[in-house]
Amino acid sequence: MPEVTINIGGRQFQVACQQGEEHYLQTAAKMLDDEAQVLADQVGRMPEARMLLMAGLMLADKTANVEDQVAEVQAKLTTCEAELANLRESRAEPERVEVPVVPQSVTDTLAELAARAEALAASVEEKAKA
């Protein structure tokens, strides 16, 4: 079992951990040291046990706050999932719209009218230029 030296509040500690968990221990120790440093800056030197207790309580307070935020987000997510399920259930089938087929004779007539209109427009342009 490896032993790791950690530094908290300017004091060194030898701590044993499982093989491969040294990085996690160092990360946790850094968090505790950051809190201990805040205490040292505010209060000054204090007994080791009190410093560790206070730093641990500060971390626990932050953790509790984060857990509350996670619970709040999970509650919102649950509400959103329920709303989404309701929307999916209440979704109506799309209305079917049928478009009648335009007879070929109407299409031919419209094409002929369009050709006549273009011819008239061209004739008017020629007379306007002259």
C-alpha cells in the first residue's frame, strides 16, 4: 500500500492509499489545503486538529451546496421529461389534406394565356421604343 506525503495548511502528513489512487488522494488533499489556507489567512495559526476540522467542515458545506444544486437540476429534469412524455402522448396525428388534381385542359389553357400575355408585353415594349 503506497504512502503519499500531502501538505495541508503548511503541515505535512503521511497517508496510505490503495495502489493507483495516489492522484485522487493528492487532488482531495489539494482541496483540503485550499480551505485550510483560507482559514490560515483569516485566523492565523491554529491547532492542527481545529484547522483540519474547520477545513473539512468548509468542504462539507460546499459539497452539500453542490448536492442541493444537483437535486434541483434533477427535479427540473424530471419535470421536463414528464412534460415531454405528455407532449408525445397528446401529439395528434397530422391532418390529412387532399389536393384535387388539376385537369390537363385547365393547365393547357393557363399556359396559352401566359404565352398571350408575354406576347402582348413584348408588343407593348416594341411600340414604346418606337
